[in-house]
Amino acid sequence: MNYETQTISGSDEQVLLSDLTPPPSNRRRNIIIAVIVVVLAIAIAAYVFGHKKAAPTGPVTESVPSVTVVVPGRQTIDRTISTTGTLAARREMPVGVAGEGGMVTRVLVEPGQWVAAGQVLATVDRSVQTQTAASLAASVNVARSDESIAQAELDRAQQLVDRGFISKADLQRKAATRDAASARVKVAQATLAEARARNGRLDIRAPAAGLVLTRGVEPGQIVSSGSGVLFRMAMGGQMELRAMMSESDLAGLKTGARATVTPVGSVRSFAGEVWQVSPIIDPTTRQGIARVALTYDAALRPGGFAAASIQSGSSAAPLLPESAVQSDTRGNFVYVLDAANKAVRRDIVVGQTTDAGVSVKSGLAGTERVVMAAAAFLTPGQKVKPIVRKMES
């Protein structure tokens, strides 16, 4: 701003505001701001009044989406249980030393070989036992000779007693001598038979017909009754799958149920049937064992791992396409339509899933109109236009 000074009464000075008018640059800026404010006010007024005029005066038409629905009904569904387990011999027979043992001289079988009942699997040295048996056989012959002499003396005494040369007391003594000799013969024979039986037990034999699974003995090895298992056999070659199953799956499983077993790494499947269901449940794992009987095949190796599919009866339940079933943190659910065609959430418990669809254990009666597709885009209470589609059987 411009100020002027004037001298009044000598040396005193007084400052006077000579011009209150702003400079030209400030005045121009104020005019521009005022114009902008007026333009904005006009634009806002036009927008407000224009929208009020454009607002429809009639009722608003709501857009109702169309959805496909199905009435599932109830269908007969085969209950299939998928499980895994270990292959094993159905009746495994451990074979060891039945006799006193000794040094193994020969091993006559290999794993994978079929053997008959009583067939010799390995032999044990019996050189000492053979000599003992020969000695006992000689003792039998000695006892028989003594018996023959005693019998001959008794026969002669009987001829002389009638003539009075020998008393009846002497005759009775000779009869007793003959009886003692006969008893010694029987004792010698029994001792010989025992020795021969012991010698026979030196051979390690198959207790029944079957398949040799393992061999744990070699020639030259010293074995005894404490040597443990020397061979393992599968009686009759019968195999089984010992399938671990949950408590709920075991509840409805019965013996005779059909099963299909596929060993790991194999493209072949083998038919079998459940022959035993575990009567107890492991308190730690809450699982039990179902034993599936299988006929012998070289591809079924005991100790291997296999998967099984067990047919455990059938039941009637609603069957839905997979697109109808939704899930969230609360679990599985579907949308059904009420009488006003509004979507209603319905929580369900699903059963098994097959190529035909998803079975529903609980939550649906089968008479509801269930949204088949687009359920993921609905909200509870939303009104829709249903398009009913027939459920494929």
C-alpha cells in the first residue's frame, strides 16, 4: 500500500492512509474467484433440479433372476466304502524245530514254492540218533530171544507136571518167567518206536499244504527248539487284505460283502469278500480291521499295500448334482425355494460322491425344490424365477 507523509507543526510527522484501493492484480484474482463460485453454484443447481425431473414417477420394476431347480426325490444308492490296508496270508503258519534239533544238512524248499502237508522242508543230522535206534532194535531182539526160551521151558514143564516130575509151583514160576520176558519185549519195542519217532521229528516238515513265504535257515546251521521260526507258510496259499476302517464304516459292514482290491503300483484289481469284521475298536485310533479274503495270485504279495472298494449294502437317499452343493465355514448346504420362490439355506450332511452325483445323508427329504446351479450367487431370502429340470436317473 502507498503511504504519504506530511509535515504538521514543525518536526512532528503523522502517517496518513492516502489510498485504500487494492492494486490491479489483487482485484483481478478476486473477480476470477467470484466467477468460478457462480459457475459451480449454477452447475450444482442444474444437476439437482435435472435429476429431480428425470426421476420416474411410476413404480420401480425389480429384476428377478432365473435359476434351474430340481426335485431330487429318493434313489437307491449302493453304499461303497473306500479304504486301504496291508496284504497278508489269511492263515500264516510259522514253522520251527519240533524235535531236539541239531545241525541242518539240507534245505529242500525256496520261498514261493508250493508244498504238500508233511513234506520235508529241511533235514537235520541224525548220525547219533541212528546208532541209538539200532541199539534199541538189538535190545528188542534180545528180549524176544529171552521170551522164546521162557516159553519153551514152560511148554516142557507142562508136559512133565502131568507125570509128577515137576510140581505145580515150579510150573507157575516158569509161567511168570515167560510173562516177564514178554513184557520186556514190549518195553524194548516201545523204546525203539520212541527213538524212531524222535528221529522222524528231526526233519522239519510242512504242517499243512500251502505256499512257502519265507526261509530263515541254511545248511550247516545249528537249530533247536529255541531257534524260532525257520519258515513261514500261507496255508492253502490263501491271501487277505487287512483293511483299516473307521468306527462308523465298520458299523454297517457285514461278512460276505463284495470287495475289489487293487495293490499299489498295479493296474490289476482282484475280487474278494469280507470274511471277518473286527469285534473291537482300537481306543487310540478309533479304527478296526475288516479282513477281505482273496484267492492266490502272484501279484498279491504279503506285506504290500493295497486299496479296496467295499460294497456295503444300499440305502435310499436324495441324490444331487455336485453343482447344487455349496460349503462354507458352517459346513455343506444347498438353497431350496419356499412357496414364494425365495431362496432358503438348508444345511445338509453329504454321503458318498459318485459319477451320478452326491448323496445326502440328512437335511433333505427329497421333495424340495433345490437350486441346481447359480446357488453361489444367491443370498437367503432372494426371490428367483424357478426353471424346473427333471433329475436324471
